[in-house]
Amino acid sequence: MRQILFYLLFMAPAITEISGLWLGWAAALPWQQALDEFGRYAFRFLLVSLLVTPLRRFFKLNFMVYRRPLGLLAFSYAVLHVGLYVCGTARLNLMRVLHDFGSHLFMLFGALALLCMTVLAVTSTRSAIMQLGRKWTELHRLAYMAMVLACLHYSLAFRTWKIEPLLYAALALAVLGTRMFRPRRCGTCAPASAPAPAPVHAPSRQDTAPPHG
């Protein structure tokens, strides 16, 4: 239940914005601005979903219950981002969409990132986890690929280099880097809960005596 409420809470701004665009509310953001904002939110939620494991591993902060809704939020905002482009920018013109994909490399990276997130979203259910077994963990490493592709998409979306996408990319690489390392354990130290070894006594004369025949 917490996961559903968490998801709905952070989807509320998107629902409000889409409703405003559809109904023509004066307070609604322009199409292009809303498209950019949804793309940023997709990036942020994907980044935070990848930050959950390092927070637990290094700082003992357990937010694992929110990792799945965070991933679904990233996917949902990415779908809205693409939907606003197709409906608002391209005006449902398939030729325009194909032309943009052929002439702008960043759109290809974005499409591949969305494809990765689609696979992650479809296989995020408990039934998929049970069916895939150990393969589920391997499959969900696509989140790393999605993050890298999203960084490329965002950084190359402008004609000139912008500071904000590069800062997001640096933060994403730092998060991905923390997931590659595990805290080292002291190999020479005995665990605190391990019992102390029993004292060793020299064998008595009776212990070393040969058995009687």
C-alpha cells in the first residue's frame, strides 16, 4: 500500500499538468517546457532508484521498499516525455518523428533508454520475479544501461554544452561507481558473536596410553 501511495503522490504533478494542457488551463506550462520537465523528472527518479542500494550498503539507510515505485515513476515520466514530443512537437506526424530520429543522435539514445526502462517496468512484478528467478537480477542490470543512455540523451539534446546535463551526468556516474564497490570486511578480525576458542590442555598420560589388548 505504501508503494502505491508513494507512486500516486509523485504522479500527481504530472496528472495535473497533463490535465491543464488538455483543458487549456492558463496556469499550465507550455508544451515544450512541460516536455523538458517530464524528461528531467524521469532522469531524477531513475537516478534516485539507483541510489537506494548504495544508501543501504554504505549508510545503513533502508529505502528498498520504495525502489520499485521509483523505477516505475521514472518509466512513467519517460513515457509522458515521449508522448508530449509525439503529440505536441511532432503533432502526430510520423514522417517528422522518423526525420528527427534520423537527424538527431540524442533521440536514439533516449529511445534506447526508454526501451530498457520498459523491460524493467514489465518485469518488476512479483510474478515476473518468481518466473525469472536468478535471471531477474541479471536482467535488471539494464537500469545501469538506461542511466548511461539517459545521460547521453540529456547531454546531447542541446546544440551547445550546458552545465546542468553535465552535472546530472557526473552525479549519475558517481552513483553507478558506488554500486561497483562493496565495503571491505576485516579478514583478520573475528566476528563479535563468535565464541572464544576453548583452551588447549596438554594430553595426560592416561590419554596417550595405548589401549589394552
